[in-house]
Amino acid sequence: MSRVAGTEVSAAGQQTDPGSTPAPRRRRRRWLRRLLVTILLLAVLAIAAAGAAFAWYRGQLDPSGPPGEPVDVTIPSGTSTSAIGQLLADQGVIADATVFKIHVRLNPVASLQSGSYRLNQNLSVPEAIAVLEKGPELSFERLTVPEGLILPQVAERVAMLPGRSAEKFLEEAASGKVRSKYQPEGSTNLEGFLLPETYNFEPKDDELAVLRRMVSAFDEVATGLGFDDAQAKVGVSPHQAIVLASLVERETRFGAERAKVASVIYNRLERDQLLQVDATVIFALGRTGERNIRVLFRDLEVDSPYNTYRYKGLPPGPIASPGKASLKAAIEPEDTDFYFYVVTEKSGEHSFATNDAGHTANIRKAERNGMR
């Protein structure tokens, strides 16, 4: 190799620039630059795609706009999280079932409650989950049954509940499907065994469910008052004590009189006297519930085992639904010597007497007050 004026001459006689880079190295650098550009481009695209995906996820998680129309959604017991998300998405409550599932996985919840819900459409996933965690809001239908009603009158009250009928209620009451523990063996008559009370029923409760609840409530109250021990407490069977409570219920509406009326009935039973309770005659005539009824002398001749002017002892069954106060009076009567009572006051209050003379005097008082 020779040098001429600073130029190298190769063995082949070619001249070369000592500052130039060999061709293979230049190609390698160009390849590395292209690779770096490609990687950067892919990274930019990945970031853009991730940003777009996140923006989509956020949009599905919490859609824009106000809540939409309410829809009814029922989630059966045992439904999986995925299936719940699909149910909500199908009804338009949330935007996407997959987003619901992802959110629940990323943000574990204690429990999503089954049941029937009324949810607005276009909710965010967290809003929908919050409702499902809380559980369905129960809607109740209120039924008030006053004291002293007979079974057909109770049925009329039940028929005020949406979707129920008096006829179906009476049919169920006579079917024997529901029984009180205090009914006589073989009897399917539930007269007097439905507790007067205010009840809250769910829309799904049909006539049979309503009946079962009222009879169960009656048995619970009667048991709590000690009717199982009626024979030891007041000398009559539990069923007879309930019959007596129904007489008390129909004879007076005043709390202070109930235990006195009960004592009169027990005292007359002990003497084997006719009870002569007007309410039993009215029941025998089929007129219970009518207003301003006066029992006439001809009414006392009605031939019915419920007519306590003709037949001694208690009637064969209750004549109305006794409330808690009358049940308590029947199992805890006052200790008195009263054998008579009569309405003497315009308010409807009674005067009590121990003998015929006192009773006659009370009748005169009632006449003076315009009550007879």
C-alpha cells in the first residue's frame, strides 16, 4: 500500500477516504433507527389504543346524561354476577354487561341481593351496584281489620287490597287449609279466629296468605294471654273462652266495661241462667254489622243455637272477631257480683246491677235518658 498526497491506495489500486464508515456498519445503524422508530410508533399506537379503551370503559361505566325511565327488574336467587350484569344491560339499566363484570372484579362487593327492583335506565355501574347491595325496597299494602267484624265483613276488607276478592277469601276460609289451634276438632269455621289488627302485606300475598297470617296472629295473641290454661283460669275450655270474648266484643266498645261484661256472663253461666245477650240474637238473625239495631221481643223467638234468650250456655261458636282487649277480658274477668247490665247513657255506656231490683232501676234510668 502506498500513500500519495494523503490518499490511501488499496492493494487493488483503489483509493479510500480514511474518515468514511464501512458499508455494513451504516446498514446496521439504519436498521436500528428503523427499529426504534417502529417501536416508538407502536408504543404511541398502544398508548392511544389504551387511552381510547379507557375512555370507552369510563363511558360505559358512567354514561353521560340523566337517569332514564324506570323499569322493573327481577333478579332470581342464585343469579351469577355475569348474569346480573346481563339482566341490567338487557333492561337498559347499565350500558354494558362486561364492564359491570370487570368493575365488580376490580371492586369486590359484599353481596348483590336477589329480588324485584324498580331501577332507572342509564345508571352508572356503581349506582346500580349500590342499589343491589342494599336490597330491594319492599312495598307493602296495608290492611286494617277493626274489632267485632264477622267473617264476610273481614272478606270485604281483604277485597280492598289490589287483586284480591272477598269470594276467594271466604272460599279459602271454608276450605280447611288454615286452622286455628283453638278450633274444635272437625270444624272448618274460622269465624272469630282472625285477629283484628293492622297488617302489612306484600303484593305477592294472595287470599290464602292473608288468611294464614291473620289466624296465626290470633293464635299467637291468645296463647300469649294464657288461653291454653282457660279451664284452670276461668272454668271453661279455650274455645269457650274465645266464644265469650266475642260476646264481650259485640256487647261493648268501652275498655273499662269489658271485664265487667265478661264477669256478668261468667256469673250467669255459674248459676246456669240464660245469658240473654242481645248480640247473639242479632248474629242469629244475620244482622251483625247493621247500624242502630234494636232487638225486638219478636226477635227473641228466633230458633237458633246462637239465641241465648232461648238456649242456655254459650253459643256453639264465636259471633265476631274479638280484639286483644276483649280476649284479655275473657281470660281475666273482673271479680264482681253483677248479673245484669243495660245501656243507660247516650254514649252507649252501660249500668250494671247485682239483682232484679237494681236492673229494673237501671232500665228506668235508660228510659229517662231516651235509651229504650
